[in-house]
Amino acid sequence: MIRNYLRRIGFYLFLGLAPHLPAAEAPRTFNLPADSAEKTLKLFSEQSGHGLIMGAAAVGATRTNRVSGEFTAPEALARMLAGTGFVAKQDEKSGAFVVY
């Protein structure tokens, strides 16, 4: 029980918060497979350079969409989450995304 609690807390803080990035973000190359949200959201954070906050219990066994190509981070994340029931919002100060 404590282990699950700590895991959830870790997921909320997962990868911390990225430094503030300029509003006009250049597109990046993303190669995100269709897989469990837990795995692909981590991979998104690594490829985008943005922090990401989410609840492990919330994403559960949700599968995300494959995203491949040149996109800004918000575009890639929106495509990845399309049809999953989850949405992402970017924090203006830190540049990190919150998935809910």
C-alpha cells in the first residue's frame, strides 16, 4: 500500500518541471509508439524536453496513439492523447504539461 502511494507521488512529480521555454516553440521530431500511457508519456517528456505531471492511477491501462513526425510539443501530446479521454494543459511559467 505504501509502495503504491509512493509510486503515485513519484508519478505526480515525474521528471520535475522543465525550465520556462519561449512561447514560440520550434517543431521537434517525435517518434512515439502506440503503447501504455505510462510508458509513452515518459517517452514524450524525454523527446519534448518538457516536464510532465500526471497521476499513475489516472492513466491506468490507457493506450495512447502513435505519433511520428515534426510537431511542437503541444501538438504531439494532443495527437498522442486524442480519443483517450485525457487532455493536457501546459503551465505557462514552467512549460511543464499536466495530463488529466
